[in-house]
Amino acid sequence: MDITQILQFGSAPKRLRAIAFVEGISYLLLLLIAMPMKYLLGIKLGVTIVGGIHGALFVAFAFMTLHAMIAYKKGLFWGIKVGFASIIPLGTFFLDKDMKELVEKHG
């Protein structure tokens, strides 16, 4: 997985792939760093900051997925698969193959 190819924003499919990647990173940061800081060390600021960023990225990812479903005639099953991948840790990384195909097909 080449990070320079993933983090391109030139077209809607590229933006969706990039936001999926960044959303996945923010989810891991929330689960593996911010949450333990809160519950093991009592430092709540990490969850406040990372949680807010992750929430914004999650909403952007949801809207961009909906846009892709409509604009590129992706089916309901595809949308459900993307939705489930976004709530499972590492899910968006496993979804990258689908995102790459979308970019290759629609630019």
C-alpha cells in the first residue's frame, strides 16, 4: 500500500479513498491511545480531541460514501459493507481494495 497514492484528493473517488484511510487511522488512535489514556491514566483530553476529529472524519466518510453510492451507482450492499468496515477496527484498511478499484474505474 503506497501512502502517496492513497492520499490524493484530485477526484471524488480519490477523496473517498483518502478519507477512508485517514478515518481508519483516527479510529486506531482513538482506540489504542486516547481511550487508554482516559481510562488508565485519567487523562480525558485525548478522547476529547481525537474523538472530535474522528467524529468529523466519520461523518465526512459517511456522506462521501453516500455520494459514491449515488454518483457511481454503487448498490446498497456496497454501502452497507463500507458502513460496517468503518465501525470495525482496521476495517477501512481492508476496504482499500474496493476503494482502489473505484478510483481506477472512475478516476
